[in-house]
Amino acid sequence: MLKKLFWIVIVPALAIAAYFAVVLRWNYAAGERAGWVQKLSKKGWLCKTWEGEMAMVSLPGTTPEKFPFTVWDDKVANDINKVIGKRVALHYEQKVGLPTSCFGDTRYYVTQVTAVEDIPLAPGIVVPTPTPPPATGTGAPSAAPSTPPAVPSQPVPAQPVPAQPVPTQPAPAQPSTAQPAPTQPAPAPSTAQPAPTQPAPVLPPAAPAPSPTK
């Protein structure tokens, strides 16, 4: 009777326990995915687990891809709740062979969350997210600058460059296109002889008028 009980109850129970021990420790895949966590809630009928959803955008203007995940650890779930709406990177482990939904609605189990400070707009184009400066108390000393001060560079004396004589070429003479002004011939000397003067005619004396008769 005990032997039958051993083979019917104990052996199957040990086999099931060994199966779950292997499945829960072995990971089919592991990696990270970055995006914006949209929601995270704890739900389930009997076995309640944290179920969340993250939107991943590969290029601006494209339809976001949704990544559903499950969280077992309450501490990790609290860390995710603090960064909802921000860009984060989720480290997950993918497991296969787990029956029923008591282990979660998905087979992607998040084990760690990290805030991402860089926002990629396109392949090769990244916009850094500004981080607020750490708050310093009144009595706390100021932190030393992370970058060393720039060392002033020594000016290098410039070497004078000898001037090279530039050979000058004589400009070719341009032929004159101006037309010479016509010369006016000088007037010839007049050879005309002066006209002879004619003497004035001498008129005879006028006769006396006859006296009247008496």
C-alpha cells in the first residue's frame, strides 16, 4: 500500500516540483526594451500579479509598438510607478512552459527598471534630457567641478613669409584709332591790280542870264 502511494502521489509531486524549479530558473531569453510606461496595475482572480504596458517608438511619426510585461517583485513595481510617463529601459526575462495565468498574463517578467536620459529622434540623432542640479544645503560644501579648468594655450610665433617679386609684363601698345583733323590751306595772296582812278570832268562856266528888255 505504501509502495503504491509512493509511486502514485510522491513521485508525481516530486516530478512537478522539479519541473517548476527548472522552468522558473531557466530563461528562454533576456534583454532590455526602452520606451514609455503607459500603465501598471495589479490584477488577477486568485494569483494577483502586476501587469503593465510600455509604448516603444522606433522613429518619429510611426505607430508605437506596445510591449506588455509582468512584474513579480513589489519593489520593482514601485520603481516603475515612479517613472510612469517618462522614458525608461526595462530589463526583462522571457520564460516558457509556465501553465495557467497564475504566473502572469504575459511571459515577459521585468526584474529591473532604469531611467533613460537620452531621447532618440532619429537614427544617429539624440537629444539629451537636462538633469536638475543637485540640491546643496547651507552648510554643505559645494561640489568640485567635474571637468578640469582649461589650460591657456601658448601663442605660436608666426614666421614671416618672404615676399616673392611679381614679374611685371609691359602692357602692349594699343594702336590709336583717332583720325587726324583736316588742315585748311592758307589763303593765297591777292594779285588783283587796283582800279585806276578817273579824273572828275570839268564843267564850263554857266552863261549869264539875259537881262529883261525895257
